[in-house]
Amino acid sequence: MDLKQNENNILKLIKHSSTRERGYKLLVSRYSQMIYWQVRRMVLSHDDADDLVQEIFIKIFENIESFHNESKLSTWIYRIAYNHIKSKSNRLSKNNSSFEQEMFENLQSDALFNGDEIEVKLQKAMLALPAKQRAVFQMRYYDDLSFSQIAEITKTTQGALKASYHIAAKKIEELMLDEDFSL
């Protein structure tokens, strides 16, 4: 069964009261890992990611009736997750001037993070990026999303996204090669 057929099947189950619970279980089963890793790469903490995933699924459940197959269900879910994370991080960073430093410290103390020195340096370099560049870089680099998919999620033009991605990649490369960029 292809992705679109699978998505349509889940939506049909959710729309009927007798199969709604099964549809929601399939939705969570199908997309929870995708959302978790999208969130985890943005907030770096396992506990924070788990909390945000639950909040995102609540938003999905509350708004599933507004989905009208104008895009893929997975793209719509990514958009909800992206907007929710963006909203949360904007509020947190306004209240805390060292938000990125706090995220990095959380990553280093996270027992579930087993990255080597290079991975730690990459995570720190990504935290040095502006939030939108970081999100675009992560969706492209880790999730292997196309620029058209990212454009749909972020409501940004593909040209702007390509520029943002390449600037982010260049900044990360420079930071990774910088001997003085400390951990």
C-alpha cells in the first residue's frame, strides 16, 4: 500500500465514529517516530521532546477535521509540529537569553544521547544558527525532505529555503572546521 493510500485509509477510519479510535491508533503508530525525531532535533532533550510530541498529537486530533487532502497528511503533520515547536521556542527564547546554551547543556546531560565528539560539535553548530535556518537544515539533512515539501511546511518559497539551507550548511561547515569553536 503506497503512502497516499495509507494516509487516506487512516483518514477514513478517523472520520467514522465506529472506527475513529483505530484510526487514531494507526495515525500515532505511523507518525509518532517521525514527529519525535523532528522535535528531538529541535529541542535536543528526550523529556522535552516526549512532552512536545504529546502536545502536537493533541493539536493534530483537535484539527484533523480541518485537513482536506490539499497536501499529504505527513506534510500537514510536519507543519503542525513545526509551528508548535516554533511557537514554543519563540516563547522560551524570549524569556531566556541563553536558550540555545541551555538546550546544549540539556543535550550533554541527556543519558539517551550517545553522540561522539563530532556529533556534539554538529549539534552545537546547529544551535548557533537562527531557528528557521536550523529547522530548514534539519528537515533537509536529517529528514531528507525536498525543498517543495519544506516550502509547504514552512510557508516559504523554495528559492528562499534553498538559500537558507546553503547558508546554514556553510555556517555549520565553518564552525565544524573552526579549531576555536569549543564544546
